[in-house]
Amino acid sequence: MVQYDVLVVDDSVFMRKIISDLIASEPEFRVAGTARNGREAVELVKELQPHVVTMDVEMPEMNGLEALRAIMRERPTPVIMLSSLTQEGAAETIRALEWGAFDFVGKPSGSISLDLHKVKSLLIEKLHAAVKAKLGPPPGRPLPALGRRADERPAASPRKQGSHSTVFSHIAAIGTSTGGPRALHQVLSAMPSDFPGPVVIVQHMPPNFTKSLAERLDSISPLRVTEAAEGDVLESGRAYLAPGGFHMSIARHGSNGYKVHLSREEPRGGHRPSVDVLFESLLPLKELKRHIVLMTGMGSDGAKGMQALRKAGAVTTIAESEETCVVYGMPRAAVNLDCVTDIVPLHGIAGKLMQAVGMRL
């Protein structure tokens, strides 16, 4: 049996022990080493060449974000961040994902907590995915220069020059999971402010994290990007991200409008928000030209919804190609259902959507 080496990084002796024990309980993984701070982590990655790293964020000497940046520059390795579930922790995690972290696991109640045992299955699942993942440079722009602070806030949002209207004939819907924040960064940064319809998005993420992700995407996209709220009336040239912990669906509003509905119904396939729930809500809206996208992610969420939409007359059904997916799970499931009109690399998805709605590239 193949064993994968994991480097555990945390400034707490107690947490290093807890995390190491969780990992060692899975026969396919062994803890190759531990590090007390980011500086040690960078050196041990070069020395031990582990298959994957678990990385705390707040550490002395060099924090997790700075260490991640150095690792992705010097020896790219899948890194799973261990994040607090606070708003500040969420913002740090979004930056980590943008800078190349594979994924994250939330710490249930702080940095020293036996509650971490509750996330054992999630951590192991993400370790399994990480060792099979493809790494690439962060999209859109290079990593911050080494002289910049790793916790520096993103630049102010670009001026939103597009006109917004509640009357439109196109709608785009995007579903994604592992690797999604970086993929959304690339797609939404290339979308024009005058896109002639709304963009509705499900990214598998807990509460707080989706709010931070929406703020970050808004800062780089010509579209106005917000975390969706109950009753939001959809407008063209805007993107709406489903909030963590809620299913998002789209319903008719009045004679010619559409609004967001959020619910806390049971998770679908383990997910809330669920891509399938969003996609299925578009089935009755046959008066709209529907453009459906599935990007990188584990599992198959969204594939059946895409299949149903294709049968119901969706104009465009796009699956991100395997070559650019961090995890080729959700798009593969759709391809296997033979419901995909276009298989497109990540850097071509925005252009394909623009082409589908009749915009010039």
C-alpha cells in the first residue's frame, strides 16, 4: 500500500499532537515531520518533500500565509489550511486559497480544542483529494512580492461601470467546490460589467467564508459581487454568491423579475448550499436563456441538475476541462452524464459565456 507523507505545522504542541494522531489513524498517511512555525515549515518542505502540508495560520516568526507563499514559490506542495471560523479567520483563508492553498479545514472552537476530532473525516477526505490534485500558479496575477505583508488587505473594488437592470433574458449559474475560489477569481475577473444577465453562484463553503469570498471577488471583478440575501431581486451585471449554510434558489418575482430564496432545508449530498438545488430552481424559468457552468470540485454535486437543465432547453452547459481543474470531480460527473455542450479550460470560461450571450470578445 502506498503511504503519503504529511507535514504538520502548528505552534501549539497540543495541536500538533492532536492533528498528527488524526492523520496517523488513517493507514494511507504518515506524519513525516512537524514544524512549530512557518519558517521551519518552509525548510522542512524542502528537506522532507512531503506529499501534503497541514498549515496553521497564526504562528510566531513566520505565519501560515507567509509560509504558504514561500512554499508555492520554492517547492509547490498541496497545503491544507487550518482556519478559525471567525470573520477574520475567513478573510485570511480566502487569501490563502487565492495564493495557492489546496483547501482548508475550519477549527471548530479555536486553536486549542478537542473539538478538532469532529473534523477528522473532513480532514482525511481533503488529504486524499490533495495528494491527487494538480497544482498551478494562482490565477489572475502573481503572488505578492516577498517584501509585502502576507496579511495585506486586497485593493479597493474596481469601479463598477455597467448598468444594472431587473429586465434580462440571460442568466448564468456556476457551481464549484474544491479549488473554486481561485477558479471564480479567474472567471469573474474576466467578466464584463455589462454582462446582460445575473450570475448566480454556489461555492461549497461554511458561513463567514462565503461573505469574505464575495468581498474578495467584488474587489477584482468588473461585476458587482455580493453574498446573496433572502429576497434579493436579480439584476444584470451582478453576481450573487450563495451564503454558507443556506441553499439558494431562484424564483419569479412579479411580472418580469426574479428573486433569491434561501432555505435551511436538509443538506443535499452532504452540501448546503447545494449546486443541484440552485440548478433545479432554474428548470421552470424556460423564458430565460440559461447558461450553466460546473468547475473544479470533489464529488458530483450539480451534474444531475445540469443534465435536467440541458433536457429542459438550457442554451449552454459548460464543464471545466480536466487540464485546469484542481479536482476533476464535479465536471467529470457532468461529462459522464453526456449533458455538456462545451468542455472549456478555466481561462476560456468567461469568454465562452460572453460568446453565448452574444457579446464580442
